[in-house]
Amino acid sequence: MEQPQPERGSAGHGHAGAFLAGALILLIGSLLSRLLGGVYHFVLPILMGGGTQAAVGMGLFGMAYPLYNVMLSLSAVGVPLGISKLVAESTAQGRRWEAARIFRVAVLALSILGAVLSVALYLLADPVARLIAQDPRAAIAIRAIAPAVFFVSLESAYRGVFQGLQHMAPHAASQVVEQIIRVLTMFALAVILLPRGIQYAAAGASFGAVTGAAAGLAFLAIVIRRDRLTRTVWQERRAVADTRGGPSTSMVLKRLAALVIPIALAGMVLPLINLIDAVVVPLRLHAAGLGAQATGLYGVLVGYAMPFMVAPSIVTTALAVSLVPSISDAVARGERAVAAGRAAVGMRVTLLLTVPAALGLFVLAGPLPQLLYHSPATARPLAVMAWGVVFLGVQQTTTGVLQGMGLPGVPVVNLLYGAAVKVLLTWWLVGIPGWNVTGAALGTVAAFAVASVLNVRAVQARLGPVVDVGALVRVLAAAAAMGVVADMVLRAVAGHRLVVGIAATVVVGVVVYVLALAAVGGIRRADVESLPRFGVRLARVLARLHLVRD
């Protein structure tokens, strides 16, 4: 992306164009990163051999991440946004040389904090594995991932500077580089170390977070020294350092902390929900007399079932990201009706995509994990988690609306209420042998159901109705038709190879859903056009086929 010359300032159409182009680049980078990051959820268990062995491996792998993610919330979440705001303020006020000082102070502080947290996680590996994960074998995976906290913390400082200078390409590219190296390392080490034992394969997979973060950091470090735009900032810093002084280290740290801490606390909610499963599920499985199977059952939950529920969120996350500036713009202009209309479109599109995805996943809850992992035990928890696709999508979309309205704290509080419900349900149901991890799956679905309902209520209290009941009924009718036909197809091809049956079910299901939705007038051209990136082109194609209405 061609950058504006430093002397042109930050006003005018060029600035707006650069902002929009940068936002698009960052969105594309984030989507590619999420796609690459999502691949391992489905491939890694296959490389670990599938079945019970891979379930144990994914359980050990999953036990390493919850505490790691909580520590990242303390050292990295919110840091790029905080640094970018300080850098943007300095450059806007004609003090570009301050950006280099802000960056250096942030790097120093995050180096210390990241190193302390990495060492703490490494040293806590044994007690965490024994007391929380209830499996000493998880200690190897926890130690393997510990250094990643240090590298990710430093990465956040570099990304913040690029964001503040509205130079988004390096930020987006570093995400892709990080995920490529991470996934390749995970796959390679899992295969290489598997003969030594499943715990070593899980540790090798965990170490992918370290190599990925180190590669992303190295990429950003190279770019920041060679890039024309950032090089002018460092040159200006050296030219004026002896004459202008600048904010003290303590002042920079205070300003940074004031921006980062609230975001970091909000960012800890989802990692804490995952930590609930890591703590409560093995503990309650032991209480239910399933101690010998605890790690494998936990792996079925987080390694086999959970990725299917999360996969469709790639689309709803992109939709939520695009809603934030759209709603914010309408609110800033005082156009409440416009904001409500955009929120309503976001909700319709979310339901249009997530309801059939949930029903399709429910129908295929048995065959899919059997094909990929040879794990019939995944069918029950996956059948429950399938419905979480809808609630997770609505929660993400409404969170984007509330953030655009300047109410970022509301969805955080609502998610905390959902987390409380999850704790209660998980504790109760997992301790019942007949339920075990299916109870945890229901707790997760209930958590997002509570959060999504509360979010919708919060949005409607401020913007009015944003859920089109008629549109919802049409989507449910079309999805029901799809589900019935898909189930019939699946039963009809039961004697054929599993992959053929699943493929036939998916293809027929998609066709039936689209045709049924078109028949009941459930597809609006404006809704399709609102989809990120490909919406306008898809709307044109559907219009030629007479499958959308104005």
C-alpha cells in the first residue's frame, strides 16, 4: 500500500482513503490468520493418530492454553490499541518524534512483563498440571508454550506502532507469517515427537505458538527498520532528541496503562471461560469416577467438538468488525434510524448463516468426527454444541453493534453473566457420569445464549427492534426443510463410504436451503450485499437466478 508522504499531514481525502484501505488490509490479514489458525484444529488430531490417543493428545494440548491465554490478556491484549492511540495523537499534533519514544518505552516495559509472565508460567507448569488439569503429563505442554508469552508481548508493541501510523500492511502480514510458522511447527513436531509419547506430541504442538510468535516478531523488527515511513520517525527522533525532551518514561507508562488495562480486563473474559473448562471439567470427571478417561474426554470436548462450533465464527467475526465503524458513524451523526437499520441487517445476515450451519452440524454430529477422528464419543457433545453456532454468532454481531454505539463494557458484563451460568451447569452436569463432557458442552451453549439474549435486549433498548421476526421465521422454515432432506440423504447413503455420504448431505442441504429460502422470500439483496468482501458479487449472481428479493 502506498503511504502518504510525511509532510502531507493527516487531513483530507487521502487520509480517509488510507484509513479505509488500511482497515481492509487488516481485515483480510485477520481473516487469513483465523483461517490458518483454524486448520490445525481439524488436522492435528489426524496427525496424532485419531481415536482415543488423539483425544488424549488434544486434551493435553488444550490444557496448556487456558492459563497461557489469561497471561496474554495481562501482557498483550489491548496493547496495540493503546500504543496506536498514543502514537496517532503525537503524530496528529506534529510530534512524530514522540512515536519512537513511546515505542521504546513500551518495548522495555513489555520485555520485562512478558519475561516475568513466561518464567512464571514455566515454573507453575507442574502444580498447574497436577492441581488444575488433574494430569501431570500436561506439564510438558505448559512449559513448551511458556516462552510464547514473551514474544507475543513484544509483537504487540510493534503492531501498535504500525497501527498508530496507519500503516496496516505489516501488521496484517505479520499475522499471516505467525500463523504459517505456527501451524507448520505444530504439524512437524507433533509427527516427529509422537513416537516418544502422546504428551510429547502435544508439547511439540504447543511449541508452535513460540516459533510462530518469534517469526512474527522477527518479521516486524525487520520491517520497522527497513520501511520508509517508520524510518522517517526514527530519523526525526534522533534529530530532535537532544533539543525537545518529551514525555517521561513514567508518563508514557501511565498513559499506556490507562488505555490498556480496561481493554485487557475485558479481553480476559473469554480466556477465563476456557479456563473454567480446564479446571472444572477434569475435576468433576474425577468426582464422577471417570478419572482414567478424564484427559481423553476433555480432548473430545475442546479438541474435537469445540472447533466445529467455532469455525463459522470466522464469518460472523468479520461481520462484527465491519459493523463497528458503520454503527459508530451513524451514531456520531445522530442518525439513530440508520444505526438501527444497519444493526437489523447484521442480525438478519447472522441468522441467515448461523441457523442452517447449526442444523447441518447437528445432522452431521455423528458422521463428521467419525470420518476425521474415528471418535463416536464426540457425537453427543457436538450435537449439543452445534446450537452454540447461532448464539455465538448473535453474541459477536451484537457485540460489534454495542461497541459501535460506544458501549464496549455492556457485552463484557453480559458475557460474565453467561460465564456464571456456565460454571453452575458445568459443575452440576459433568459430575453426572451419563452427562460428563456433554454437560460442559451444554454449559458453553448456555453461556453464549445468555450473553446473546442480554446483548440483543441492550441493543433494542437503545435502537428499537433489530430482530425481524418474519425474517427469522423464514430462516427457520427453510432450515427445517434443509434438515429434513439432509437427514434423509444421510440415511439413504449410509451404505456408501462416509466421505461420500457427508459430501452428498452437505451439497443437497445447501441447495435445499437456498431454494427453500428463496421460495419463502427470505433472501434480501441488501443483506447479501452487506457480507464482507464478496457480498456485492454474490448478490448479482443470486439476482440473475431470481433467488433474492429487493
